[in-house]
Amino acid sequence: MKFLFDLFPVILFFIAFKVAGIYVATAVAIVATFAQIGWLKARRKPVDTMLWISLAIIVVFGGATLMLHDETFIKWKPTVLYWLFALILGGASLFFRRNLIRKLLADKMELPEAAWNRLNLSWITFFSLMGGLNLYVAFNYPTETWVNFKLFGGMGLMLAFVLVQGAMLSKYMPDEEKH
């Protein structure tokens, strides 16, 4: 359910784009992200830092798209988000010696230090590459192709990446959890 909740603005963006175009889709994505936070607040649930960051980025880049009537800004939004995640993970590791992936997942699994470092580096690499790939698709193909890529390609690559990570980490799982 959390995965679908996180995809809510992207799915609504996709549907709105197909029905009414990029500018309506951008406005829908902004409203949907505000709605997510409103929903969590109304239910007295904590709002993840990443959702606040996502809201700020969609408001800035989506707002610029709507105010300037230029779809370039909304096309940059996923890249900025991906590169920001990579920068946060890398900066925390490099400057503060903090592995944020471990902080996020340590209560769910035990890994040796080297595995935590590889996992962190692989997420940094993935987010960096996804940011570049988004720009490539956004500025070398029609907007419709980019919108399709944003939902299906981006989510498909994320799912494939998570599955590969799971397979790589399975060697660290106790034998009773493997079966």
C-alpha cells in the first residue's frame, strides 16, 4: 500500500496528461502531493522527510512550469529529485560517515559493514543514473514518451533494481528466511 501511496501523484500525473495535457497534469501532481500530506496529517501519521522534499520540488518546478508555460521545468523535476537523493546519500557518507541506507534498513536486516557500503554506493549510482536517463528521455523524445517513461520506465527500473539488490543481499539472510 505504501508503494501505491508513493506513486499516487505520478499515476494521477500520467492520467491527467493523457486526458488534458502537460499543464493540467502538472497542476494535478502538485495538488496530489499536497493531498498526500493532508491525508497523513488528518490521520495523525508522520510525514516522511522525502515526501516534504518531493512537495518542495514539485511546487518549485511544477509552479515554474505553470507560471512560465514551459514544460522544461517539470521534465527536470525527477532528475533534481534523483540527484538530490544521490547527493544526500553520498554527502552523508562522505562528510558525516553516516550510511543512511543502513539507518533506514538496520532494523530489518543485519549486514556486514562492506555490504552496507556497497548497498549505499549502489543506491547513489542508481539515483545518479536515473537522473541522467530522465534528462536523456525528456529532451530527446516527445513529451508523451517522457511521461510514459516517467511512470512505466522509471518504476520498472526501480523495481528491477530493488529485485537485483534483494538477490544480492539474500546471501546474508539466515537460512530459515531463505525458504
